[in-house]
Amino acid sequence: MSQTKTVQPPNGGAAQQGNDLFRKITQGPGMVSVLGVIVALVIGGLLIAVTDEKVIKTAGYFFARPTDFLSALWHAGTESYVALFNGSIYNSARGFAPFLETLTVSTPLICAGLGVALAFRAGLFNIGAQGQIIIGATMAAYAGFAWHLPIVLHLLVVIIFGLLGGAIWGGLVGVLKARTGAHEVILTIMFNYVALYLLDYLMNTAAFRRPGGTNPISPVLDSTAVFPALPGSRLHLGFLMAIALTIFVAWLLKRSTLGFELRAVGHNPAAAQTAGVNVARATMLAMALAGALAGAAGVAQVAGTEKVLTAGIAGSLGFDAITVALLGRSTPWGTFFAGLLFGAFRAGAVNMQISTGTPIDIVLVVQSLIVLFIAAPPLVKAIFGLNKKKRARAASSKRPVSTKAGA
């Protein structure tokens, strides 16, 4: 009688650990996000190239001199990204000044992105960052130009009012969601419109309009109410606020009881309720905290870069924040670095258009492609053949090494 025994190869445990580590690196969410960005950049480069005049011209005699076409294609595709790099990271004329501008532009994106990401982790779709930014900026700006307080104290009051404004606007959505069961997507979209038209109304009142003017623009914030900036750049200490908020959100989600409750509600509200978590309270707190983080983006705008309040103070930050949170996989540090990436796109887009004539809209195309690939990880894995590699490793791991043992 014989029996088959499975024999592990020498150092099988160490090899398996190495394979597991490699698999986590190559197929983890972070690597899929990086690969998605790379694919989006490649497609964006091809779009730039095929619309270039020289590429179109050389395509007419491709079979006569194919090298001209390929050279023009490569030059058009890479030239724009080089200009984007020079306008966002480094160039020989200005050194790292473009990188400082990237950090400046990234600051409100990071803050608002954290607000969206925190709500996502609690199972809520916070589409209302736009309105929360507007209300936060409105309250922060009013505290900045209407009150005249000592240095340091004035800036602290501005920050607190901005966070409070966003928290109130987000918290109202949380209360309605928890008490009435209304869907947060509908609520936040409607609250965006309410905030937008409320700001339009306020900008035409004497309390917010600059004295002696007819344009909808507020008085300049007091010098004691704005973030100090680095000499020769627009980078202000609001960027440190963004870093501090990222650390706070990371601690909140990983180390605090409230963070555990928020994540439990996000995974399964019914199970969290059964385990004793107050789901209604968690919902209200999640939306209030998310609104406060988005309100911090409004503070960065009025007390950092603009120093005045206008009807367009939020721009498209609230909607870009959704993209940033998606790219960051709703993790604090992922959102932070995604904000830096999108800040680099914004900062370098102008230089790209000036230097190469490439429309700024191509940056929006690349951002949209990034969202597409981030939202469809199987597509990215299929492009790079990661699914095939996974299946091959799974098949090989199931083949036992057997020996015959006689009885």
C-alpha cells in the first residue's frame, strides 16, 4: 500500500513569504493606482501627439520617410510633459520655485480631498465638498476682514471659523441623513447650490462687498488674518495645516475609537449597529468632520492665496477633491500624494500651454483618464497582464511535490 506525501521544497517558507510580498507590491491598490496614472499619461501623450501639426504633416509621407513621423510623434508627446515638469517641479531658470507653486495649489486639494475620503471610509458619498468649501471660506473671510484682532489670535479665529463653517454645512447633511434617511448624494448636491447662491447674495450686501465698489468682491483680509508666506513665492503656512490634517485623519481612522466606529459603519452599518455602534451618531460626526476638512480648504483659499472673498472662491475644488480622494484610495496619505499630483498638473498646465501650445484641457483629459483607470482596477491589471501572472502563480502553488511511501 502506498501513500502520497507532499514535501515542501527547501526554504519553501521564505520563498513563499517573498512571493507574497511581491504579490502585495505588484497587485496592491497602491501599485494599481501608479500603473493607472502611467497609462493615463501615455494615452494623454498620444492624444497630444496625434493632434500636433508636425505629426499630421509627416504622416502624409509616412511610407516614404517613416522616421520623420516617429520622430515628430515622440517629440510632440514628450515635449508637453517636459514643459509640464518644468512648470510644476523644476526648471533651470527658476530652480525649484515651480515646486513651491505646486505645493501652494495642492493645499486646498489635499484638505478637501481628506473631507471626501473620510466620508467615503464611513460609507458616505460626500459630493458636497464644494458647498462646504464655500461656507468655510465665507465664514473665515468675514472673520478676517470684519474683525481686527491681534496677530496669531486673528489667524486662529479665521481657521476656527472656516472649520466651523464647513462642519455646520456638512453636519446638516449628516443630521438629515440620520434622522430622515434622505440620501446624502442628493442632499450634498442640493446644499452645493444653496451655498453657491447664498454666497452670490452675500457678495451683493454691504456687509461683504468692498466699500465704495460695485463689484462682488470683499475687503482684503487683515494682515494678521492671513497665513505667512515664504519670501518670493505664494507658498504659505496653510500647507503645514494640510500636513497636520493628514496626520490627524490618519490617527483618527487607525488609532481612535471614533475612527473604528466610522470604519465599522462604512463596512456594514447593520453589523455595526448590532455590535453597539450608534450609526446615526457616527453618520452625523462623519459628515461634520468631512465638512470641517473641506472648510479648511476654504481657509487655505481666502487666508492663503486669494486674501479676498469672491463668488468664485471655490472654483472647481470641491469636484476635483472627489477625484483626489478616489486616486488616493480614500486613505489619508494616499489622498495627500494624490493632491500633490493634481496640484502639479494644475501648476504646470499653464507653462505647458505657453511653451508648447498644448491646450490646458489636455490636463483635464489626463485627470479624467486617471479616474477611469482607478475606478476599474481589473482593466489596469489586464493591460499589464497582472491577472495572468496571478493565475499562473496560483496554479503553480497548487502542484504538490510528491513522493511514494510504501507501507
